[in-house]
Amino acid sequence: MDAEPWIREHLPAAGAPELVHDKAWSRVWKVPLPGGEAAWFKACAPVQAFEPALTAKLYARWPDRVVEVIAHDVERAWLLLGDAGTPLGAFGNAPEAWAVALPQYAELQRGETAFAADHLAAGVTDRRLECLPGLYDDMVGRELPLEPDEIAALHRFAPRFAALCAELAARGIAETLQHDDLHLANVYAQGDRMLILDWGDSTIAHPFFSLFVTFRFLEEVNRLAPDDLWFARLRDAYLEPWGAGLVDTFELAQRVGAFAHVFGWLRLRDHLPPSDRRSMTSLPAILRQAIATAA
């Protein structure tokens, strides 16, 4: 492992790192430490090369809700992290845990509005509302894993999508960092703290887009019905730091954000070799959910 000498400069490793995650966009090793504890080393591919610097900045400003950054190397896109605790998936993706995590995440987003331009300059993906109609036009010009009638529906919806983006922009919520992969494997409980990690899919965008993924996993993993009261409770918990009267804006953001999430998948697919693109089996379902959300 090429990074092992660098890891040992920062940690008293007790054994050889063990590869535990091997994807085209990142690889992660578990680093055993004395006393049975562990740290985690992540090597990011170019498509997510901004993640180490972004995570380090977030940890410096939000150490109570971002996993500990022990060291990072911007040029090599390396990231060495402390142990985050237990993922929410180990607790069954409990909505009660999300009711604690989401307001803390919203506070982070509000604080990061002041650094949105800095994040863009450092390579975080631009998904501001002004960019989205162009990305939608690019999407419908691609070969997509959909049926012809679904493709036709996307073409018909293009003018309406642009209008929804303009309407959402007029609501006046400042665009900021949004995680875009906020699910049960990326939020951890450590004592009474909730720690967020894996910021490689992050964008600068409308903040409310983040809950599209959170809610999708609650439907798929927990089998919550779309009208389950937990969705309203979690929406309200998330919106509380943003202020009152934002339910309609939130619902509008979910319609637009469904497609913003698709654009993220397409960006990732563009950076993968053909052999790895075939592994993106969730893309058709995400496209269909975006179409259904827009209806």
C-alpha cells in the first residue's frame, strides 16, 4: 500500500491497513491501532478529489458534527480519519436518530453559506439553481436507461423544470453545501453526538436538496409509506433552524432536487470506465423517482 508510510507518520498503526471499500471513486482502508481501536484511510479518485480538503475544513469549523480529520493531503487526495462510532444503519436507520441529526446538519449548512464561494473555488461541484436547466437539457440528450415513453415525458417536462428552478431561486434561500448522499451509512452516532462523513458527493446547491436521499432510504430501507407521518416530522425538524413558513419551499426543492441528484449520478458515470458504469444499477430507479416526484 503506497500510503502506509504516510499513515505511520501520523498514527502508531498496530498492523497493516485492511482494504474495506473498493470503488472506482474511492478506496478505504481500516487502520488498526494499539488497544483494538481503528482509524480509516481514504484515497479519493479525481472525480471526488475535493473531499479531503473539504472534510478538513468542515471538521475545523464543526468538530462536534463532522468526523475527526487526523491528516489530509490535498495533492494526493488522501484523507485519514478517526473512528466515527456506529452508523445509523446499525440502529435500523431509526427515524428518531434522524430527528436528532437533521437539525444539526441544517445548522452546519447555514453556517457554510459564508464559505460557498470558497468551496466552489476548491473544486466542490456546482449545482446552483442557475446551472440546473442546462444540466437538464444535457440529461435528456443522453442515452438513458429508460423506456421511450419515459424519455418523452422528460422532454415534455423541460420547460416546467426551468420554471421550477426559477421559482425556487425566487424563494431566497441561500445556496450552500449539501451532502447529496445523506443516508444511514454516512451518519454515525458517537455517544450523544451525530457525526457526518463521506462528503465526496457534495455540491453547492439549494440546501433542502439533501433530504431527497435521506427520505429515499427511509422509504427503501424502513419501508415507510410516502404518507408516513415521520416524513413531516423529519422535514419540520430539519427546517426548524431555517425559520418558519418554509414547508412549501421544501416541497418545491424536493421536486427540483430529485433531478439535481440524478445529475450527480450522471457526473459520476462520466468519470468511470465503461466496466464500472455497469455497476450503477440504481440509476434507472433514481431517474424514475425523479420523474414521479416531478409529476
